[in-house]
Amino acid sequence: MKIFVAGATGAIGRRLIPMLIQRGHQVTAATRSSGKMDSLRAAGAKPVLLDALDRKAVLSVVPPFAPDVIVHEMTSIGRMKNFKNFDADFAVTNRLRTEGTEHLLAAAQAAGASRFLAQSYTGWPNERSGGRVKSETDPLDRNPPKAMRQSFAAIQKLEHMVTEAPGLTGIALRYGSFYGPGTSIAPGGDIVEALQKRKLPIIGGGAGVWSWIHIDDAASATLLAIENGPAGIYNIVDDDPAEVSRWLPALAQAIGAKPPYRVPAWLGALLIGEAGVSMMTKVRGSSNAKARRLLGWQPRYASWRDGFRHGLTAPLSAEEPIHRA
């Protein structure tokens, strides 16, 4: 197939493109940086410069490639210094999730594409009550923390636009929290550095449940969704949702750091705000049963426990077979 990947040099794109090439697909890879075009070309893709927030540019650049599939993996997330400013840190990403999605969908219609996939997220958007693990059919949070509401609305809009787009098989992939090469949980990554400096404590009881996914497992699920995934929303996470009180000390141990401090919730609220305390104490995890069933996918790292020990520095080979359920 002819596949157009927007956000090709992000954490997912860097792993996805070699997989697509190895499977025989013809890939056009879009980036905002001219300095990254050589790496895309070396991976076997046709590189192209594109600012997805420029509607005119998108409608000019994308349709001539006549893609069968458009893949939207665009984000712009810098270093998050304080969860109090969550929406401000995600401001550009939120525009890419809304305006960027609108522009790419218009280009897909103009190009006659048949499939459209976009990156979404699962974890903190889940309803923070009831069971500790949620499926795609469970409701999302009815009252997210104030600092997260713009980001929450952007995720909702992206999912609605993609899954309701006329004439397209629209798929929204709700990835869990990434770890592995090129993410914040890898040597030199923000979370690893914070843990090494003991600047990432467990807040309150650490009862917040997180769902993780190794970056290569996320890419392999994306490949299967591109090739044959039915329309809809999918949680792309491992098999082992876990409380912060469990995974954070395990991550510290895996990277050779001292155990994280523990601080009471009232102090955590002063340090990282309502959004940060919610992520540490209230969020819910996600189930991957639908992705296993309908995509025929299974993660190589079924648990973050194994992944933290063995997957932070060793990316999978593009030639390694995709793990199927």
C-alpha cells in the first residue's frame, strides 16, 4: 500500500517506518524539520517537509502522493516541568490533534484514501471511579482536572473526527504511556533523569493505575491496524496495569536509582498541582483485549516489569516478526 506518515520522526514514527518498509509498503514520511529528511530517506521512505497546521500546505502536499492510508502520529511535547501547566505544555500537540487532524482528513478525502489512523491516548482520560481497568466502551472522565481540560477536549475531538469521517476506515489508537528508546523512559529521558535525582516521589498512597506500552510494541500494533484493522478506537497497552506505588520503585530499581521518596497528597498538590496528584493517586488503567481480539496483536513485553528490565535501551529489529495473539 501507499502510506503517508505524518509525524514520521517522532517516537512511534521512527520505529514504524522500518516495519512498513520491511513489509513492502511504499512510504511517504512527513517531517517539519529539513535536518531529519536524510534519516527518513536512509530508512527507505520518501521524505517530505510539511507543517500540518498549514491547511493550504497539507492540501497541496499530500494528495499528489495518492496514499491509500494516512497515519497521524504528530505531537509536540517538550519537557514537562510542572503538571500545573499541563495544558500549556500540550498546547501545540492539542492544535495538531484538532487543526492538524482536520487538515489531514481533508487531504485524505481529496486524495481518495481509504484508511486513516491517528494517535490518541489512554490513561488519565479514563473515568477515575469504579474498576481499576477500563475498556474502550467505558466512559471517559466527566470532570477532569482543570489543568487538563483543553487536552482532554482535544483528544475527544480527534477521536470523534477520525471515527466519524465519511468514506474512511477511521482508527484512533489510544496508546498507553510509552517507554523504551526515544521516550522519556530511556537513558537521558526526563522521567529517568528525575528518578535518578530523586525528584519524582510517590504522592499519597500512589494508588493511580497506569497502563504502559513499549514503543516497539506500540509500533507493531500500529502496523497491524494500518494493514487490516477494523474502524474504531483501540487501547494499545500491555497486559499489566499497575499502581504508581508498584511501578515507580520497580523503574528506579531497573535504572539503578535509589527508591523514590514518598510525600503526602497535600504536599504533592503544592508541588505538582491537582493534575499531578490525580495521575499519582486516582487515574485508571486500560484493557488491551479489543486490540488483541480484532488486530490479532500481542505485545512482546506483556508487562512493564520485563520491559523496564530489558527494553529501555534495546530497540527491536525491524526484521523481527510481529507478535500476534
